Amino acid sequence: MVLGGTGVSAVATRSSIASAAQKTGVPRIIIDSDLSLWWDDATAIGMANVLEQRGKVHVLAVMSDIPNPVAVAAIDTFYGHPSIPLGAPADSEVNTAPRGYSNTLADSLPHKVRSSRDVPDAVPLYRRILAEQPDHSVTIVAVGSYANLPSLLTSKAGDGSGLDGRELIAAKVKETVIEDGFFPNDGFPALTNQKLDPAAATEVVSGDWPTPIAWVDGTTGVATKVGGALCASAPAKNPMRIVYEAKFGCGPPADGDWDGPTLLYAVQGPGDLFTELGQDGSAYINAHGGLSWGTNPKRPGDVYVHVADQDALNDEINSLLGAT
């Protein structure tokens, strides 16, 4: 998994890499994750590292979005990308998020970052990184709590940019990919990531977010049960194997994987694996507090994403999980 030093100096050292990525058309992403307890965040970050290693994506940063100070330490050096910056949400030291494999990873693999005290707050880091990017070049991949996004949206000028948060996002981000919801629906309550910070989720959904949003909804994870061969095929220190053992005890995967498909869609687009639905509509907060989909001509670029070829999706994720 990735590790990024303190994040501040690392931003400048990666400028030339970012320029090269733009010239070659390699997607640039910032991952915003609640990596701590849920298996699929480790899947997404592990896949991103492999794809970066292969030159298929440029990971600008990984942001933690939950108050677990060890979560950033679990984003480890295994794949050899120590200059990728890490950010943590404000007040992550309150340590109210549940812990799981994050502690296991931090205890099992070498890392320089010990806790969120060793990395900058996510929003200033977002601003510094976005300020350096070409216009409309970044994809935000949000696979956890919404906590960082409203703070970025309402941030003031500074940290490398004279633009306020809304202006900066509009200028630098081409698309935001969010894992959440089950679309379309009429009456579900909050079911997935929305529940982690309902107020922040409402600010993003109802606050006229300034880029198109692709919602990779919960249907993508139901049958995406992957990683079953890791204990037999991957080295003992492979971070994906460590997470799999901690989560499932080397038995068959007992849970679907939502964030892996989200990462893959964000990097590759729909291709043959996904289908984009809901054009001319957008997500909204329904009467039960959950996410539904409705017509919205003010957001012509929004879609929700479903799986088109489940077997091929599982095969591709499995091949990336086992890569070293």
C-alpha cells in the first residue's frame, strides 16, 4: 500500500511526475478512504498501488476520512511508493472510528507514519495538490465518509491557491466518483457510507457540488466477492493477504467488495465492465434520509454505475489483488 511521508514536501517532489502523467494521459486520482475496518478500502488502495506501479494511474494523494489516527499508518510502503502524500481529517485524534485490520497492517509491515499527527490535515493538502494540477485533470475517488469533502468545498483561499474551495474544485477536478447508494430507489434509509457522517453527506448531495458525480452504487459490490486465492497465492507480507486473513481467516470471502469496482471505474471508465445509468438525473436525500435518484436537468453530467460483466470484473480485481 502507499505511504507518503509528511505530505507537504512530497507534493513538490511529485510535480514532474504529475506533468509527465498529464502528457501521457494517465488518469490522476486522489483517494478519500475510510480504511480502517472495511475490507474493500484496502482492496481499492492496493489496486491503485499496482496500477500506479504499472503506469496506469497517477495517485496524487490518499486521504483518510475517519477519526482513527492509526489509519494513515496502515497505508503502508509495501508497493514502494513512499512519496505519495497522506492526509488525515481534522480532529482524527479523537479516535472514535472502529478499528480492524488497520492495526494489523500497521503492526505487520514497515511504515514511517505512526499516526495522523505525522501527516497534514486533509483539506490543506487537498488544496495544495489541486493547485498544482492542470485544469480539469483530477478525479476524486471517495470511498468512505464524506467528512473531508464539505470542508474542502467551503475552504477559503490559501494553501497555494487564490481560489476558494468551490472555485478550486471547479477548476481542477474533472469528476468526482463516489461509492454510495442503491439506485434507483424510492425509500431506502441511509445504508452505506452516508451513515458515517450524514450531515457531511447531505452537504455534498444537496450543496451543488461543482463537478459531475459518478455514483458507483451498492449493487456493484453484492456479487463482487474477491480475494479468495490470496492466502494460497500471495506472499505472507502482501498487504492484501494480511487484510484477507484478518478479515476472513483465509476462508471464502464473506462480504461483497464495493470500493474495488469504484476504483477500477474511476481509473478505466465504463469499458466492458460497467454501465452508466441515470443520465439527466442526480442523487438526492429522500424522505427516509437515504439516497434516491431523480430527474435533475441542472446536473447533466451525473450518472450511477452498475456492473455489466460480473465475472470479468471479479477476474480483473483478483488479478490486481494478488500482484506484487
